Amino acid sequence: MDKFKILGGGPLSGEICISGSKNAALPILAAVLLANSPVTLLNVPHLNDITTMNRLLGSMGVAITGTNGHGFVLDSNNITEFTAPYDLVKTMRASILVLGPMLARYGVANVSFPGGCAIGSRPVDIHLRGLEAMGAKIEIDGGYIRATSNGRLKGAHFFMDTVTVGGTENLLMAAVLAEGKTILENAAREPEIVDLAHMLVAMGAKIEGIGTSTLTIQGVESLHGCTYTVMPDRIETGTYLVAAAATRGSIKLTATKADILEAVLFKLEEAGADITHGDDWIALDMHGKRPKAVSLKTAPYPAFPTDMQSQFMAMNAVAEGVSHITETIFENRLVQVNELNRMGAHITLEGNTAVVTGVERLKGAPVMASDLRASASLVIAGLVADGETLIDRIYHIDRGYEAIEAKFQSIGASVCRVKSSS
């Protein structure tokens, strides 16, 4: 099993090109199931989760060919299998996103309950209740969701009592082929959902209210293929910005956009960062200064994203002052606290709030990654630690960050991948 060996050093400085968004690419790949002609997707990141989703689609009969660079052509016209098996679904929660499009187009879907990061309960009951409101019959059998419909799904007016990204995506994809009008209220508004909606529109879907909490979908009989470019990854963008801020460095990120992570940029400016941006780039400069502690509370978009909470905790661990970080989305997403404390951080937990008292430097130590974003926080901690940090179980990182060690190396970090001796 691979590990990362990190030698903490001085400030990071340089330029990085941001990859396509994992959290946008995964539902967009699932949406290919809706198209009656081939779809070409561009700017798709090379990640383990993308490979898993392609394996899942391929197991169903989707023909997938790579293009030059970060692209795929996918043809779902010869689907032969309507089951998403446990062996594939167990490693990635986004596998549940094939449920809505498969049911909408083919009238049947058998999907194993999903896996993914161990960051807390993420029930799929809203997905299922929404599909039932559209006329689907849902049965739970042996760990599988077995969904069928008698003919086309029917448009429905459905209120989601909890804001859910995956639920919004699944129901949106189901609704575009349903008969009549569907209204989804209290829908999630994340940029990745906006990206999915724009891709569906490019395929011929009729969707109003994109980017708002109320989506109105007029179902169509069929969708066609298209060529679509996946948006930049806002969490990768934020991670490199925070790493530069924590190390008192400077960085320029290209192929990204400032308007997809305004809450993160606001907090970085509060920490003392000088931030500038253009149409497709963001630059951060700490001018050699130690960051100031910033308090934050995670909440659904457009508030501060839960996927950036652990990275800010690592920065706050070496910031000037005391901060409070409150996690409201996932109950187990403060799991990185113990590992950061092993490196000399001063963090205490009070319920779902971490109280972080900044120290000048952390100390290198062997630590273990527990989920994707906590892994990123440990990398940042290693970069601001004296001595060597060895991070185990980095397969979590490979699920969501493309070529992370090479990108960090390009801006002066000492990060290398080593094989475990065990």
C-alpha cells in the first residue's frame, strides 16, 4: 500500500493547472445513460473514482473510448445489464447516481447500497421517496435497491426535506425523461449540480431555475448526445490555495474560476491572503506572513463547503490565534483532529466544533488518512511540519486529487510516493 513521505519546508511558490471537477464528472458520467447517441466528455480528471464509474458503466454495456488527453466518448445504446453490483459500488458512493437515469430510460434499475468515505451517515431515502413520487416501485432486497416503473416515470412536485446534493442529481436526471412537469423544491445549488444541469440541457433537456433551490423540469421523450466540458474542480482549487496560505507562500492556479468558491476565498482573505483573479485564474500571496486564525461553519452551498473544512483546520493549526470550526453536514468529518494533534496541533473537540489554538510549526509524524478530504489536511500539515511526515492509506487521496504529488512538487514541496514495507 502506497504512502506519502513529506519533508516540511519553506513557502510554496509557483503555478498549477487545476483539473476537471470530480464531483461534477461523476454525475455527468451517470447522465450518459440517458442519451440515445454518443456523448463526448472533456476535462475529465484521471482519478480512481472516475475509473470506478467507468468500470461500472462498462459493466452495464456502455461503450467507452478515450480521446486525446482528459476525455471520453461514451455510447449507452447497447445496455445489457441493469445492475450496479456491490463489488463496484462499495468503494464509491457516487455509484448511486446511476439509479435515476437508468430507471428513467429503461424502466428498471438494481443498485447496491453505496460505499465511499467513512464520514458519517448519508442516507438515500430522499432519492427513493422522490422516485416513488414519480411513480417508481422501490424494493430493498439483499442490500440492493430494486426500482421499476410501469412505462415512463411521471412528473411530480417533490419537496426535499433535507438539502441533498446526490438526491438532487438523481431526481433531476430521472425527471428529464419523465412524462409531464417535475418541480424539485429545496434542491441543492452546488456548482456541480449547475454543471450537470447545463450538460442535460445540451442533451435536449428542458430545465428552469438552474442554480436556484427550485428546479422545474419539463420531461422530454428522449435525449441526444453532445460534447461537454466538465467544470474546474473547486475543492482541488481550494486545497492548493490553503496549502500556499498555510506555508506563507504564493501560488497561481489556472483553468479555474473564482465564482465557484467565493466562501473559501472570503475566508482566505480573512486569514490575511492577498487574492487576485481573472476569468480563468486565481492567485494568492501571503507575502511571507503567518496566516490568521479564521472561524467557520459548514453549510450547504453557497455557504462554506464541508469538503474544505479539514484543509482550513490544518491551516488554522499553524495560524495566529484561536479558531472555531463547526461541522454541520457530516457527523464524522472531524476525524482528522487526532492525527493533527499527533503532529503537535492543539485542537480540542466540543461536540461538532473543533477549537484550534494555532502553533508556530507542527512536527512530522506517521499519520493515517481516514477519508479523502482529511487526507488533504494531513498533506498540508506535513508541509508545515518540521521533519518527516509519513501518511498511510493514501488511496483516499487518489480518489479525488489528480497527480497531487507531482503538482505539489512543481511548486517546491518535498512530497513523494513510497511503497509500504509491510
